[in-house]
Amino acid sequence: MGKRFKLFCLFLICLPVAAAQTLESYTPAKERLTLEFSQPIMRSDYSRFIIKASGGEPYRNVIDIKAAYLLKTFVDTKTASVAVKIAQFNATTTRVVLSRPDAFEIDVRTENKTMMIDIKSKERGKDEKASENPFGSFIVAVDAGHGGKDTGAIGIGKVSEKELVLKVALLTGKKLKERGFKVFLTREEDKYLSLHDRTGLANKVEADLFISIHANAGPKSKGGDKLEGVETYFLSPARSDRAKEVAALENGVVVDNMEHYSKETFLNFLNREMVVSSNKLAIDLQRGMLFEARKHFAKVRDSGVREGPFWVLVGAQMPAVLVEIGYVTHKEDIKRLVSEKYQQALADGIVLGVENYLMHEVLGGRN
């Protein structure tokens, strides 16, 4: 067996057995709240948001953690420099609320089974707009597919995928920052990154969402030049031949040493809750891109939200999707793709999708 396949088998053996996470204890101090859990806590296990002070209500930093809290609701207004409340929010979520009258910031770090929440006063002179924005605590990782020696698909007029998607990624990052988000770009120039490096970098900065931007290409067989439209994918075993073909094109040779059944076994071990979250993110991004694009280009085709084995998404510790912004091999799609107006519209649509997802799934709760 090849080296990669052996490593894959080792990975499967080391996969943890699913068990209920619980918050075991907490230790408040003046500038830090320490939480201890029954199992290692990861970045994908919690989300954060801010509720700005208004109408006499305090400024609140909120952390939702995928864990059960079996102790009594904890409220402390004296020990820490902020008021602390810890309680069971719903069947699967423990909510930690830190509050005080004036704005403040927190840093959250995790080490094995421990979460450390450091409390910081808000620095004077910072742009107030970002702190007032409900999205200011979220980090979005934007990945421009391919790059460097990896050109991606080459379309009509010798247009390369790597160039198109970099332009859209840079625009998306700029627009997200303007909306108050923290943004991490995996690449800002024409350079090569492995598929593993991309999610690895996103995990390192503890991104809340990962969005990989690509452009599609039809097969050279008869009818390939007729395929068109915008598609959004999330990581899961592919259910259609078309999804498998698109995944094969984007994956390249990265997993050629892994047998088909080994790939399928790997995908069956995916975190199902993360798959569901990624599916919801994909739906919101698809709707957002189509809404913005069709303001200027009425004939943009909706090619749907699909699941597929995209290896650039493997290893992401946050909801992760791959968007295909159009087909470089379709005569109408390529005209739009090289248009700055279309690129701007796609970026606007991605931002709209991100905001809708967070408002519904994190800040508000979708019914």
C-alpha cells in the first residue's frame, strides 16, 4: 500500500468515538474565565457573537458551546471584571454570557479540554463601526482556488481559473471587511498552495467559516460546452455523476493513491453536524450569488447546491463550502466571468450569503 493510504488508515483508527461533551467546571478570575470540559474542545465546537448595549441593557459577549451543562445556572457579578452567566441554552448548547455597561473585547483560546476566555477593555480610538457590527467577532477564510503551477481549468480565450477566482476572492475579502468581518485570505497573489494547506491555514486563524472559490469546466465529451451556471458544494459523498466529475477536476491528483472505497469510508466518518451546517451555508451562498448576479445578468443559471468529495474542504474545523462561479468552457458564462461587474456581483452575493447564514444560524436561530 502507498504511504498516503497507510496514513489514511491510521487516521481512521485514531478517529474519536462520538460521545456527549459536557462542561465539567469553571473558574472565574478578574480577567479570565476558565472552563473545563469532559473531552478536548475544538474551534468548531463553539461560536461567538456580540450584543451591543442599548436601552439600558449591557454590552454582552456571548459564546455558544456544543456541550451539556449539568450544573445549576451560574451567575457571578463580583469575581470577574464583567458579569458572568453560564446556563444550558438548549438540548445541545451551553451559553456563556459576559456583560458590563461599556464595550469590551474577549480572546478565546482552547487547549485540550480547557477553554480560556480573557477579558479585555476596548481600546480607545478604534473604529467604532466594526465593534457595533454584529459580525465583528467572526473570521471568514476566503480561499482562491488553484494558483501558481496549478492553473485550474483553462477556458475559452485561454482564460485560467486561477486568475478569475483570485479576483473574486480579493473582492469578497474587501467587501467582507467593509461589513465589519475579520477576513483571512489563503492567497492574495498567484502562488501555489496544497489542498491540505488551505484548510490548515483557516484552522490556524480559528476561522468561523471557510469559502473556497472556483470556476467550473465542462468535460471535453459531447455536450460539455453546454454546461453552465453557478453551483455551490459542501463536503459529503457525491450522489451524482456530475458532482463526482466536478470533484475529480478540482481534486487533481491529490488523492489518486487512495482507492475508491477508502475515500468513501473516509467520507462516512465526517462530522454529521458540520455537514448539516455546511449545507445550510451553501444554500445561503447560492441564493446570495444568484440574487446579486441576476440584478445585472438575468440569465445566470442556478445549477444548484450539491454535495461532493472536495478534498480542499477536508480537515476544516468550521462550516466549509466550495463555490463554482461559472463555467469557463461556456460561451455566455465566460463573458460574464471576465466582466468586473459580474465579479463584483458575485462578491456581493457571497457577502450576502454569509450574513444571512450567520444571522439565521448563529445570531438568531433558524426555525
